Amino acid sequence: MFVLVLVWRYGARKARRAAETARAGARAVSLAGRVLLMAAGMVGVQWLLVTHASDVTLRVVALALPDLIAAHVLTRALTVTDLSTRRRGDRR
């Protein structure tokens, strides 16, 4: 009976690890899709403004604003503020 409980617990842990790995993979794919969609939207707006607008200020804003957004996002992404490696049920 004891061996059965140990095998069951081992299987549950293995399933939990597999589920966490699958969630991490899904997060990465979801993030990549959102990034590509946002990039396509920005490129489309830039293309429209550069090809159809004659105002220089509008062109500069259209080209500089995505750079500012990208710089902000990269700075936040590369700045590590918390290394949370807690597991469920752990206390701080």
C-alpha cells in the first residue's frame, strides 16, 4: 500500500511539472503572437503616414514614437526587480 502511495505521489509531481512546462510554452507563443501583431500594426501606421502625409512633424512622430515604446519595453524587460522562485504554499 505504501508503494502505491509513493508511485501515485511521484506521478502527480511529474504531471504538475509537465503542466507547468506546457503553460510556460503557451505563454511564450502567446507573447510572440502579440508582439508580431503589434509590430505589424505599427509598421502599417508608419507606412501610411510616411507615404501619404506631407507634414514633417507627423513623420518624425510616426517614426520616433515606436522607438520610444520599444526602448521602454526593453528597459523594463531587462531590468530584474524580483527573483521569485517560490512554490505554492511557501512563506515569504
